[in-house]
Amino acid sequence: MRNVKEIKDQIIDTINGIDDAEYLIEIESLISALIKNDVSVQLTHEQKLMLQMGMDDISAGRYLTQEELDEKDKQWLNEP
């Protein structure tokens, strides 16, 4: 199992790779709410795996920006 510093470092690296301001604002809101409410969220093993897969995708550059997704939506909606 990874230690706390390794986990924090990976989270920081992942966040540093995000350029979407709205996405970052939502992450900040979530963290703030958790700190203010001292809420502890218990994740299942499967949820942890899915989160790790998402983090791995982001680290490997396998993601779309909101603008790219919006453009794909427009194209999809305009298909015959």
C-alpha cells in the first residue's frame, strides 16, 4: 500500500495537469466541504479501483477538455 505522501503527491500531480477552471472549482468545493463538515467518505474497493483508473487516464492524457466534449456533443447532435 502506498504511503500518505505518495498519495498526496499523485493527487497534486493530477490536479496540476488539469486546465479546466470549472473542474478545479468543483474539486476545491468538494475538498472545502469535506474539511468544513469533517465528512469521512467510505469507498468500496470497486469505487477505489474506478477512481484509480480515472487518475491513471488523466495522468496518461486520456481525457477531453470541456470544450472538446462540447464540440463532440454539437457534432453528435447534428448527425443525420
